[in-house]
Amino acid sequence: MNRSAEGAIATKFPFAYERAAYRRYNPDLAALSDADLDAHYQIFGEREGRRSNELGSRTDFAALVPDAEDALEIGPFSNPLLRGKNAKFFDVLPREELIERAKLHGLPPQNIPAIHFVSRDGDLAAVTETFDYVLTSHSLEHQPDLVTHFKTVASLLRTGGHYLLLVPDKRYCFDHFIAESTVADVLEAFEQRRRTHTLKSVIEHRVLTTHNDCLRHWAGDHGPYLDACAARTGAALAEYAATKGSYLDVHAWYFTPQSVRPILDTLRVLGLIDFNVERLYPTRRDANEFWLILQKMT
């Protein structure tokens, strides 16, 4: 029976830590015994962002979705990750309008896929099919209500289906100085049935963010801490007021690989979400995201 260094039966997804891969991709550790190598990963390797499995890039992560399976990507814009023949796409604008937006931002419009489902307010109720896989990149942090988001995605998945997420690690992006989100924050948003972002989120996003260079963050250069100066805060207040309760696109959630799992586990135990954390791949050195695979349980 094929088992990894973690002692679990191997599945179609690589484990976060696989001993042979860790030894191969970190030649400075090649002489360590198996036990010392395992200990090195636990004590140093994950924190140092060392490669520890066969996934070399975000493209490799997305390729875990089999080409032959029915799959949905949420919010591909001009950089879709799914390539399979059965892949479909959801976005807030139809392809023609996404092309115009891409041109405005200097992005390659030729990469924009056919958009099968459209909702201008991001409501996934516009998706009328079910899938074996759903994938999204840097979208989770924009959801006003995480619990409702997970419930909606679960409704789009068949039993045993998987939700693959690429999530920014707040330590290595412009959210560095903003406090990590807690389960209390998540439950409050669900209790309030939030459909738009709070004033707090708008001020954090517009006032308290820093630079977005992940290489600098990994090197320990997070830029100066940005105090809430009156000019930036006033502009954020005015922007929030001008929306008159409509959706304003900002980050609402700030996670690390270490902080997100206990939140998801708590929501599952409370019966609020129908997902189990199947894989959690920590942030790699000089990157700004971690990868997460959730499985729908029923």
C-alpha cells in the first residue's frame, strides 16, 4: 500500500510534505536522515517556504483538476487557470466587457475565456449547473460573508467534489499590517448576512495597506507602517458614503495558512459548512499565496 511520509494512504493530491520531494528539491538537506529531514520541515522548512512536494507552481496546483472532469472557475478575468475541455467560467462581466476592462489595465485580452455564467454583483446563483471541481484564485478575501459563500459553492458541487482555492497570505502582500481575521469575524458577518463590505474593511483596504512586493516582504521589508492619516481616511469615508450601500470591491479577510484551518474546522464542527480541509499547501518562498483543497462531505 502506497503511503507518504505522513503515514496516510496516498490519494490523487500530493501531501503538503512528502519526504522524497523535500530531499530532492532541497539539496542542502540531502545528507539528513529521514527523521532529521522530517523534523527540519516541521521546525524550519514550512516557515522558510521551502518546496516540499511535486507542485512547483500555481499552474501545477490548478492542474490537479483533471481535464476530463466538469469544473468551474470563479472570476478568471484575463488569467484563467483551468484548461480542461469541460471547464466553464463565471465572472461579473460578459467576455466582451472583460476584454475592454483588460485593455484599460494593460492586460492581455486574448487570454479571456468564454464566460458561461455572469452576475454583475458576483451572485453565484447565476450558475445553473453542478460540477466535480470549483476553483478560484484570490477571490475568497473579497467575499462579504464567507459562510454563505461556502454554502453556495457547496451547492454547486456534487457529493465528494472539491473546491480548490488560491488565497493570498496576508504576511506577504499589501495586507501585511492588518490583523488576521478570526472565527468571530466570520461568524459576525454570517449573522449579519452581509452582502456588501463594511466601513471597517474599506478603511483598512484604502488606508492601512502597504506595498505589494512579495519578494520585499519575504526579505523582511514591509515598508513603513501606515498610520490612519486624516487625508486617506477622509477619502475612504467619502468613497464608502458614495456607494450608498452598493458593493465596493475591497479585501475583507486576512489569512495565513496557520490561521485559516482552525476557522474552517470550527465552521465544519458547528455544521455551518459542508467542507472538510483535504489539503493545505503552505506559502512558498517569495510567493504571496497558499493553496487550499476542500472536499464536500455530503
